[in-house]
Amino acid sequence: MNERIVYMDNNATTPIAPEVKEVILQTLDIYGNASSMHGPGRLASAAVSHSRGKVASLIGAQPEEIVFTGGGSESNNTVLNLVFSDIFDNTGRNRIVTTRIEHPSIYETVQTLTDKGIEVTFIDVDGQGNLKMDDLAAAMGDDVAIVSVMMANNEIGTILDVSGAARLAHACGALMHTDAVQAVGKIPVDVRELDVDFLSLSGHKLYAPKGIGALYIKKGIAFCPLIHGGHQEAGRRAGTYNNTGIIALGTAAELAAATMAEEMVREGALRDRLREGLLAAVPDITVNGNQKAILPGTLNVSFPGAEGESILLYLDLEGIAVSTGSACATGSLEPSYVLTELGLGPELAHSSIRFSLGSYNTVEDVDYVLERLPPIIKKIREMSTL
């Protein structure tokens, strides 16, 4: 293993920010159950409420509209399972509309729901990952219960037109949800401007620990909990409060609000430096996704003639951590469904690498990748049978 570590897999998970680590250590002594009325309980409850306000402020919500969850996947599942609640009883609304490039916690959940009698309509994207709005408009109807469109794609970084989707959803009486896990903390997110009814976010994507997330539920929207068994979160999500995780998420949200404008410019410049450097140093490559409406730190590149898993492993030997654009790393032999939806063939999809930069990446990191990656691609191509 190389002694130098260049971590460029921040879309998968981020390191915990030093400021958040410090708060975590301090809050380990806040052990009381936030639902208890005694002194330790009231102390925990006050800390949870304070953090709720910080998370709400980051996305333009009210504190009472924030429900803490175990993460983005739980938040997404909670919203999708509303189709089985009293909200849609006797309404004839039993259809979910979503895109073909959603995170697996959406994509796989709706596929499971079809086995239970729920209808699902998948909307295509174009070659840059942009939502085909005409197709979405054509899919609307009075049988649609929920429309779910991610705010930014986790693999290619393309930012989707969520507010446009919300207008279409509300026009036919459906509820609107966005999986904003990749967006919150990286780009401005305002639930009022988006006009969404639900929004999912996750702590470990914005320098907080894993196992903590939140679901925004617009005030006045009918709701049925996914997890029952307690009165916590105003009866919307049972379970003893994760004091440490919630306080850490609040701190991370506060940090993101203070640094986002500067970080967007800085990370965007690093991504551009990496993209232009690769285009100059490596022949015959393809950059995937919308390069204008894109997350600041995300770059997805296909290297024809070089398998993504081989590139990843060679880079790992150099101390560079990235993600493959293929799902092979998770045990599947299928190429990334996101990339194939863009129109990439299986071989090109299998040759893709996602670089996702974050707050702790530097110019030196980018230059190190530009030094080590070109000879790796050359070597793999010379050995490859593709």
C-alpha cells in the first residue's frame, strides 16, 4: 500500500470533519434519553432540538419539518412506502413515477413495490443524464401518488430539474419527493424554491458520521411512519434518539452552510483541472454527464480499452481511492445502469471511473492523479483484449 492517500471517493462517503469529530467527543457525555423528562433527558432533548434547527436552516425548512432517520436509504424507503398508507386509500392513486437513474434505495424499492400491486413508471434521461421533461409530463395522471426525482446523480453528478418535476407532479395532485443526498451540503438546496413535499438527506455525505440522516416533510402534508413503536419525532419515526449522530449532523450542516459558497468554487476548479488534465494526457476518453449542471466535485470518465476494476486497483496501489462506474465491485457482472441509460455500451460503461472530490482534496492531489493515471491507462490498454 502506498503511504500517500488521495481520497477521491467522496460521493460514496466523506471523512468526518475535524469540527464534527470534536463535537462528537463532547457529546458522548450527553447520554440521557431525549424523550425523558429528567435533567439528563432535557439536556439531550435541547441538543437534539438545536441540531434540528441547524439542519432545517441548511435546506430552507422549518425545524418541525425535519425528521431524523438512520440515513438517506431509510428516508427514501419511508416516502415510497406511503403508497400503502391511509393517505391514498380510496383515491385510486397507486402509481409511482421516478427516473431510470435513481439511487438503488429508490430504484430497487419501487421494483419491490411492483410485486405488491403498485404501478411504477420510469422516465428516461438524455445522454447527459438530464430528465426528459416531455416524457415526465406525458406520464402524469390522476392515478399518480408520488413522483420521485433525485436532485443530483451519485455517479455522474448531473443536477436534475426537480422544481420542474414538482410543478408537473402537483398539477396532477401527486406528492413530490427528491433524493437530495448527493446535493445537500454541496450546492444550495431550498425546499421552498424546489416546492417539494419530501426531501432526503444523509449525514455521511456531508462530513458527519454514518447512520444518521433526515427526511424533510412539508408542513401540512399527510404522513405515515415507516418505523412504528414509539412517539419520537412527533410520532413520525419511532426509536430512541441518536444523540451523538444528530448533534454531529447539526454541526456538519452548520459547517456546510458557512463554507458552501467557497467550496463550490474551489472544488469546481479542482474538477476542471482534473478533467482538462486527463483530456490532454490520455487519448480517446469520454467525459460523462452534464458538465454545466453538475455537482462541483464529481467527474465521471470512461477509458475505452481499460476495464474500470483494473484502473481502480492500480490506482489503489498508488494510494488513490476512486470508484468504478461499473457495479462489478458490488458482485454484479452488469454494467452501471446509470451509464447504460446515458447510452453507453457495456464495454464503455465497464471502463468508467468516478472521481468525487471533497473539502480535503488539493491541487497537489489532482496533480498526483494526473501523474500516476496516464501510464496506468497505457499499461492496461496494452494488456487488454478489449
